[in-house]
Amino acid sequence: MMSISYGAAGEERPTLRLRLLGGFLLTRESGVFCCGGESGCGDGDFDGAAGVGGRVAVGTGGSGRPGGTGGPAGPGGAAHACPDFLAHSSLACPDDPGSLGGRGSEPLEVPASGQQVLARLALCGAASRSALAGTLWPDVTEARARASLRTAVWRLNGAGSALTDARDGVLSLSHRVRVDIQDLTAAAHHALSGDALAAARERLRTAYQVLLCGRELLPGWQQDWVSFERERLHQLRLHALEALSARLVARHLYAPALEAALESTRVDPLRESAHRAVVSVHLAEHNLTEAVRQYETFRELLLRELGVEPSGQFSSMLRHALV
């Protein structure tokens, strides 16, 4: 297993990046992150067509929802391409081979028990050794669970001292660890707070960049504490994408607004509010044909999968536009 040694005082200390979205990955970073905070990064102009360089498109990939595992998100679905500058963020796209390599990042080997320790602390915060051991090893005696935790923590020493126990008996992630879900949560909250977005163009761009590249939390992990956080982040991202689309429409930024709305339909194809967001963009651009086509596509999907019609609210959107 790889170990990390730090330089002399005054030298730049490596940073650890923990990715939980799209799968577990811990990397050592020699640079400094600039995304996920108050300012955006990258040289592109957000007010351009569809993200920086026009590379952002509706994504494909697992979602854990019916019809959401790959494939286009209805009409106009396309393969997902993440912005180049997002590789500097802790939320690098897991399906982008260029997001890890060539930028001072180095994957670190973490044993399965260590992965659970890091993921639990990243998702749920600091925990006493007793509580952490009981959560991760619930089917053994307390003594055996605490012994397993001691072994897992000892083996994590090779991962750059990712843990700290500043308080006696309480473990937490080191301040050197940057977790991708922090960026996703911050971006979602920015998107959902209209006043903040109205006052800060860079926040709006950063939220767009991060939310478009979100992925499912730890796919394949079956623990209850992971499932709860997975659903919470899933719902938070969906609401944020829809709110972001509406904010962008208000600014007449129709291309990125459509990207955000279509991404929400890819993540959850049966979510009516996501399809209403797509139709809202088309109506704002006076593309009535596209709006009707999106509505009919969703209506057919809903009848086929659930045997129900779209809500009256959805149908009235089109009736009012066609009058």
C-alpha cells in the first residue's frame, strides 16, 4: 500500500480528494482546488451556448431509477461530456478518463474496511469509535467490532493520515480531505437559493458546472446508511437541477437551462416536474413543436410504465401556450 510523506515546513502539503459519487476513489492531489466554492474556475464563459466550449451535454450513466441506467434522456439525449475545468474540482467526473491523471493526482489504494470508515465519516460526520464500530460491524460482538475498527484505521495510515482523532475517542476526516459530496451539496443549495444566485453570476456558473456532473452515491453499496444518503442526495440534486433551469430561463440562458432540465429527466425519467422544466424552456424560446413533442413523449412513457396520464398542471401549460 502507498504511503504519503510530507515535505518541510512551508512547502505545499498534498491534499486528499475523496470521491464517493460514481464509486469510491481516494486520490492525492498536489495542487489546490478552486471549484465548489464562491468562485468558478475555468476559462470559458458561462453565458455561452451549452457550457464551456459547448461540451456539456445530457449525461448517460447509472441512476438506480427505472429507465435511468444509460441511454438518452428522451428526445435530444446525448453522451455526457464534462467540462475540462471540473477536473480541478473535488467533483471530477468518474466517466472522464482525463479527470484523474496528468493533473497531479495519484490514486491511493484503500482496503474495503478502510473505504467504509472513510465513507461513513464523510457522509455522517465525526463519530465515537464505539458508535462507528457498531455501525460498520453490526453482526459481531462489540469487542470484535472495535478490534476490526482498529485494524481498519491502522491500515488507513498508508492513505495519507486521512483520519484524525483530535477529540479523545472521536474519529473524523482530516482537514486535508476534500469530499465531492461537499461540492454537490453546496452547488445544490446555491441553485435553490434564488437570492444568492441573483446576486452572484459565478455562483450560478459553478452550480451549473457541478450539478451537471453529479453521479449516484456509492453505486452497489447496500448499507442502510448509504441508501439513505443516496436517496437524499438524489432528491436534492433533482430539485436543484429544476430550480437551476428556471433561474437560467429567467436570465434568457436557454441552452444551459435546457441542459439542466434534460439532465433531471435522464436521472429520473418518470419525474413529471423534470419534464415540465424541459417544456418551460421550449415555451420560453417559443419552440411550441418541441414543447408538444416533449409532453407527448412523457405522456406515452407514463401510460406505458404506470398507466396514468400527466397531471392537469402539465397539460394546462401547453393549452395556455397554444391559445
